[in-house]
Amino acid sequence: AKVSIVDVVGSKVKLVRKGREYQACCPFHNEKTPSFTVNEAKGFYHCFGCGAHGDIIKFEMEANNLPFMDAIRKLAVKRNSLYDIMDMACRFFEKSLHLPDGQRAMDYLHRRGFEEDIITKFRLGYAPGNNGLKALLASKGISEHDMAELGLIAIPEDKNRRPHDFFRDRVMIPI
């Protein structure tokens, strides 16, 4: 239920929104005119050309030639969504702002006229320079690949250097 059928199907074919549904050329047979529809609200796809029809699990099975359990495993939300990872990072930055290391950043924000209610409302934070975010996320089972994809860590080209927090000693304003 947490996985969007539009996201899954959209990773295989280019979906175009048409009213409440999405349309594309069917991934299961060759066609030039789109006859494949995806209905997000009802959670199914249907092709009017070849008759392919099913839910997100059946699509994963058919599109990737997987048995049922492998399709379930692939769709299961075992790892945190990227949104959840960004929220973890935001909470880390918020907390860091209120720690002794974040005092200079807090003083800066107060000098600029930011009161505590605004700091809280807009979730302003501080990125310390100690690779604390990378360590926290790694302890939660987040892969370096996901951290790098989100721009939270930098992975040096020089393999002798270790990945490190991308943002260091900075005031953070989440967008």
C-alpha cells in the first residue's frame, strides 16, 4: 500500500497523465498508439490492446519476469524511502543547532532576526563539521549510495579518501 503503482510502472514506461488515469504504450506488446492505462486510485493497470491487466504485484512479476515472492521482496519497503532519509537528516540538523557546536549558527540566526518560533516553524538547523550525519544515517542502515543520491555525503574520486558529510559547518534551511 505504501508503494505507488504509478511510480513502479513509470520506472518502466513513460506515463502521461490523462484525467484521473495515466497512459503509455504497453510494455507487454509493441504498439505505436498508447492503449495502456494505469489507475492510481484503484491500484491497477490495463491494456486495451493485449488485455494485460493487474495490480502492482502482477506488474512487477510480468515486467521483470519474477516469481511472486521475489516481486513482493522487490516492492517491499525494506529500506527507508528517500523522503524519510531527508527527514532524518533535517531532524539531525535541527537538533545540532541546539547543541553547543551549533551555538555560532544560532547566534548568526538571531543576529539576522530569526526568533525561536521561526527557527522551529521552518525547521532551520546546523550541519556540524564532524561527519555526524553520515554516522547517524549509517547506524540506521542507510546506504552510502542513498546518502550520495540525496546529496548528503560526498564520495571522493580518490579511493584513498573516505566519503564525508557534504554539508559541514553550515546553517541549514530545508526546502
